[in-house]
Amino acid sequence: MIPDVRFMRLALALGRRNLGRTWPNPSVGAVVVAGEPGAERIVGQGVTAPGGRPHGEPLALADAGEAARGATLYVTLEPCSHHGRTPPCTDAIVTAGIARVVSAMEDPDARVSGRGHALLRDAGIPVETGLLRSQARRDHAGHVTRVTLGRPHLHLKLARTQDGFAAASDTERLRITGAIADGAVHLWRAHADAILVGIGTARADDPSLTVRLPGLAPRSPLRVVLDSQLRLSSSSVLVRSAHDVPTLVVTTRGAPAHAKRMLESLGVEVVRVPADERGRVDLHAALAMLGERGLTRLCSEGGPHLADALAEADLVDTCTLITGPGTCGPQGGLPAVGPHLGAMLDGERFRIAESLDLGADRATTYERNEA
């Protein structure tokens, strides 16, 4: 069991390398191990390629070559069993002569959902499932959420002062977190398919929403702005850089046509969805649209108003609160955690999954409990 755990951990680490780069497919890590117990050696490794193909398993098998015959395959998600643009991974595993498969979890995709494991067993290959399942499910949360709920997995990020505020007022921005926490946020961005903000944050902060870590700038994800009346300025950083970093504005059907044409002429994609009863972008419709496009991992970096609206709509899957060492002071300001988000985090459906010190800041991550 100890060698199995070690090799599955390697497969999970490989899979995490390409998070945010493989949608609409999951980033699957695979390791091929040959040799008798006590004398095992890694002969092949693979991870789903950017764009989603090839999958991790055939890449690991190709890396192993003939050494795959009689070896064990460790894989972070059930191998696919259906014909898509490429043949099923189950066929490649059988053809390669793999003698044993250790799979972290079953794929909830209805096209697979146990069928991949069954086909391997029918071919005479022993299959063991569930090793490090909790970690695998966390890594594949985007894929799981999209195929079961039809929308991306949403990771909400909020920064707050020690006394609980996101800003000194609705218009004044506070510098809350330090360099280490900021670096962590950029790493989350690099592992996301898209970053989500509302028009309030886009106008107040004029953010770039790119990955600004050395060597990782090309991994800047799609930028998504919720803008019900298309108030995003043509002079904003998001619009001016739209030809370099893909930018999508989600608006309502009642938004001005001339504003849509202006943004599109500057390289911004604009998509209309239904409005809610308040005339704002319907959040369920917006996330369903993103899911239809294949997006699996969405990181929300909007302000407290968007965060509370997402919580009210029950669309938050993971929430990270980063608490800085400073305070807003006796004058108060804009609370970081609104009433709906507060009730959500204090309820029974969420639990604290992790708490980390990031320099002088403290990051606490809440995760939705599995049903």
C-alpha cells in the first residue's frame, strides 16, 4: 500500500501541473510503474496536454513504451471508455499490456461513470479504486461540477482587514494583503480556467486580472466580467489588453447594442444572458453558459457585493478568506463578508478545509461538504 500511495501522489502532482489548461477535459495525471514489489521503477509519466488532448494515460503509456507490458498504471481519474476525437483510453491500456490499474476515483461523466473500470476488468486487468480519492476529487472538482451540475466549480476569493472590511468605503480601495498572499492568488489564477469579476470591481479597481508570476504570464486565464448594462470603459485595462488576453463580458438582453458593438470592435467578446428580477445578469444563466463552453474552474475575484450574490444563489463551492494584519479603523467601511456569505460559511454545508499563514496574512479555505 505504501508504494501505491507514493505513486498515486506523483500522479496527482502531475495532474495539478496543467490545471487551468486542459478544459473542457480534466487534467489527469498518470504514472506507469514496472518491477516486482520492493524493486519498483517508474517507466512512464503523463498529464493531459494543454487543450485537453492527448489524455494523460496514452502519454504515460507512450513514455513507457514496451516497459508498460506487465506494469501497473496509476491514474487520478477513471480512464475514458467512449470514442471522442481520440480512441478510448481503456483501449490504449489494454493494448499496452498493462497488468494492473490503480484509479483514484470513478468519473461521474455519464459517458464513463464506471464503464471504463468495467471494461478493464472485462479484459482481465485488476482495477483498484479509491486510493487518495479525497485529494483526487479536490483536484478534479471542476470536471465533477461541470458534468454533474452543468456549470464550473466556483472558487470565491476575498481579502479583508483584521476587523473584517474589504474597503474603507464603497469607493476607496485598501491595500490589505502582502506579497506572499498576492503570489498565492496569482497561482490560483494560473490554475483557473477563468477569473470572474463584476462591473463594480472592474470600474473601481481597473484590474488586469493576469498572472504576474515569473514565467507564468502565458497562463493568464480567460477574464469574465458581469456587466448588465455594458458600462465597461473602452479605456480600461481589460479592454485595452483584450487582444492579448481573452476577455468575455456577460451582459443582459437589454444592454445597449452600440456598447456591445464598441466592445466587440476592441476585441472583447460579449454574450447576452437573461436578467434576474433586479435587471442584473442572472448568475445561474451566466455560469451555465460558461459550463456549456467547457469551462470547469472559475475563480471569483469580485468584491463583497458579487460574493454575497453568488452565496445567495448557492453557486459558491470553495471560499478563501485572506485576512491581513491591518485594520480599517473606527470609521468602519464595506464589510468583506455579507449576510448570505456569512450564513453560508457558518452553516452545516461548508467546512474549513485548510488554514495557512501567507507571511503576515492568514488564508482560510472553506469547502462545500460532499452530498
